[in-house]
Amino acid sequence: MTFGDTSGTQNRSIDSPAPCPSAPTKPPPEPPQPAPLPRWTIHKAAHRLIWVGEVEAADEAAAIAKAAEQLGLLPAKLIATRRG
């Protein structure tokens, strides 16, 4: 017999058994959780930077808008830097 010669082997297919209707089924997999939003440190621009808080937002503009709304400050005076 040479390599690749399959004349001496038997090709058998193994049938998987049919699922039993009374057998417990696996629960469907849980969908993946969305990635947590990054944290942003918010500073107020004055004669020096003044730390005013932290927010979670998708990007810098959203972080500034969220901080301005929560803190009642002008968005033009705020600076956001991403943490981590």
C-alpha cells in the first residue's frame, strides 16, 4: 500500500444519534455585553486648570456636553482628558 492509497480502508460514516425530545436543551448563549464607556476627567479652564469631576462618555465632545449639563457650567470653559 502506498501513501494516499485508500483501497484497503473502509469509508464509514458515523451517524450521530437523534436528539431525545425529553433531554434537556442548552440555554441559548448570552449576547456579549457592550464595552464600558471610557472615563473622562473634566477641568475648568481659568487662570489655572480646576478639576471639576469625572464622567463616562463615548468621546471628548460627549464628555464635555455631559459635564456641562450635570454641573451647570459653560461647555466652552471645559476641558476633557481621557483617563487610563
